[in-house]
Amino acid sequence: MPRIATRFSGPGQITNAAVTKYTVPASQLAIIRHIHVYNPSAANVTFTMSIGADAAGTRLFDAFSIGPGQSFDHFCYYVVSAAEIIQAYAGTTNTLVLTIDGDLSVLG
């Protein structure tokens, strides 16, 4: 099963409400390998992200604080199945900049 390096989302600002940033296409498998979040503001801003609809049990990050002018890089290996979603939001709307990268594989 060949893998294609893919940018799943961003770079783009995120709002203060849970929004779907990526939906895995049918018959495909996504592997998230890198999550990059940048806070260009002068204040701490919290970051929340989930695989699946946002809920306490699906969160990878829950109100994780990112300092002013700071970047957060999370190198990982999350396997996300066809039709699953990735959602994210910030404590302050349109402040944090999110980029999600990884590999996409076609199943079958």
C-alpha cells in the first residue's frame, strides 16, 4: 500500500469552536505524523484537538496552553480511518495557526 506525503490541513487560523479540519476520504487511511501550532499573539492561547467529534474521550490535546510567540510541534503516529474526522479549536478565535501533515494510503 503506497503512502503519499500529504498536508491534511493548514496552515490556517482556527476558531474558538470545534471545527472539522480534515475528513479521511473513503477507502483511504491517514497517518498523522506532525502537528504544528503557532501562536503569533501576545498572550497565552489554549489549543484543543480531537480525532472524532470533539469530546473529552476523543481529545489528543485538551486546553493545551501555547505561549505568546511560541510554536508547538508534536511529532506523532496517529492512524485515522476512512470517514473519521479531525477537529480543532482555540481558546481565542482566529489566533492560533494550525498545520497537520502526514501520509495518505489508498486501501484495497
